[in-house]
Amino acid sequence: MLNALSYIGSKLNDLNIIWGVGGSVLLSHFGITDKPDDIYIFIDINDIEKVDKILNDISNETLTKESKLYSPKYFHRSIIGGFEVNIISGLKINHSNGTFKYIFHSDSIPELTKINEIDIPLMSLEDWYVIYQLSPNKKEKAKLIEVYLLTNEIRNPNLLERSLRGDLPIELISKIERMLI
């Protein structure tokens, strides 16, 4: 999986794309989960056309069903190097109280790691805490991130504060506010 990620990363880096990896790869990097099961990459909304061209050259796109939960501006799911890769931009998550618009840009990437000598930008655990809290089948991962952040350190409180300015359910607003105290 890391070979597939570094391959994609080299292509994105060559074109100066603003991108970041999240999901189970991010959780694995911090030791929150043992084994990543797929690759989630977010890209800047201004880079959609460049990324789409790259993906059409290097991947086999798979069909996906429409989702009532997620409404991204751009979503590409493919198999690269034998692994599922999901590339997303302009993510909106629909919930019972409205629609949360996730903001992704360079501030969403607090650190880099190297895989096969390729710089891999890592998204923040704080952003993924919010994304997972809004995803009904990801509550367990959200709880693992919460425990990690409260046990170690909330490194990017500004990102949690940014999320609070979005359209979030009251229960999640309360959880985030308690974490920031």
C-alpha cells in the first residue's frame, strides 16, 4: 500500500498539487490503528482538473453509488497498485441538522512524512475526528482519535475551531468545545 501511495504522491508532487492523506493511513501513522485498509487523499479544489488528468493516465476508475451522506465536488475511486484509492475535493457531509462543508487547503496539512523518499503530506487528526464523527459507520475511529488527542495533545486546535464555524450537529459542537477546554 505504501508503494501505491508514494507512486501517487510523486505524481501529485511533480505538479505542485496541494494534497494530503487521511483516513486509515493517517491513523496508522500515529499508531491509532494497526493496518490501513485503503488510501484517502484530499486535494485542493483548484487542482481538480490536473489531478483528474493524472488519474485517467494511471488508474482504473471503479463505479461508485451515489451517497446521501457525502456530496463532494470531486470524487475518484480507483485501484492503484492493488489498493483502493479515494481522491476527494470539496467534501460536504450531510447530517440530520444540515450539511457540513469541509475546508481543505494548505492549513489542513500540519506535517509531512517520507515514504520511499517521497514527501507525503499528512492531514490533521483534528479534521479527521470531525469527518469521522459525522460518518455513522466511523464512530469507533472517531473515538480512537478523541482518546489519542486527549491523551497526547491537540496539536491543531485552530482546525477544530474552524470546524465549529461550520454547520455541525449540536452534540458534535459540544464534544469539540469540551475537547478545547
